[in-house]
Amino acid sequence: MQDLSYPIGKYIEQPFSQQQLKEWLQDIEVLPKALEYAIINLDAVQLEEPYRPGGWNSREVVHHVADSHINAFMRFKLALTEDNPTIKSYNQQAFTELSDVRNIPINVSLTLLHALHARMLEVLKNIKDDEWNRTVEHPEYGKQMSVWYLLGQYAWHGKHHTAHINKLRERMGWI
């Protein structure tokens, strides 16, 4: 069950390097297309198949990534414009149970991700070296998180959920 939950492993914080920065920025840039490709040609029944027992289905995953990355964008902007702001945590499961996730087609969230990641990438590519150490306070985890940590976490997050869908496709023979 472990690799069904974490098909690419858990996020591991990395020290700052220009090479790592380049890789993570590329992950942010390609996520919308990678996620779009992961769900391509899945029909309505396939989109409702959970990636693991008790897990979300692909429709919920796509909407979740959009919700999560909306929060990510705001967390980056808050960290860059305020002194260690406390960010808002949210109930991810409750978000997936709202009507927009049930009723709005996933292409709406994919379109949102394309626009959002274009803006996010513009901000991230222009962060000065000393700004990577700016922080937010995460109340749920009770710790400060640097902009650098957040970049790595969200670069991982997109690949993590894209892998959920791709691994499901492989297991189900939907390739």
C-alpha cells in the first residue's frame, strides 16, 4: 500500500543549489501539461476509479491539485511580501466533497492550472537569492517553512499526484 500512496516517495527537503532550482522550476512549468496528459482519453467511468483503496479518484485529484496550487501561489506571495505570515491551512478532504469538485468538468481545473502556473513561474523565476529564505508559519505543522522549502514541496506535489493517475492507468491497462 505504501507505494500506492507515495508512488514517487515522500518529499525530502533539499539544500539550495542552482541545479535544484532549475529542476523544480521546470517541474512547476510542466505540471499542467503533465497532468493533462495523465488524464487524456480517460472516460467518465475511468475518472471515477480511485488510485488506491480509500483514495481519491482522478477527477478529485485534478481538482485537488488546482486547489492546492492556488494555496501555494498565495503562500509564495505572502512569504515574499510579509514578514513570516501565518498561512491558512485547509481541510483537503472537505474541499474534495464540495459541489465544484463533483460538478465542474476537470478541464476547468486544468485551464486554471495552466494560467496559475504561468503566473507562479513568473514570480518564482524572479526571486532573489536572499528571498528563498523568507518564511511562512504553518499553523497545522507548527513550523516555519521557507520559500525554498515550499518550492520543493509543490514541485514534488504535482509530480506526486500525476504519478497517482499514471500508475493507476498502468495497473488498469489504460495506456
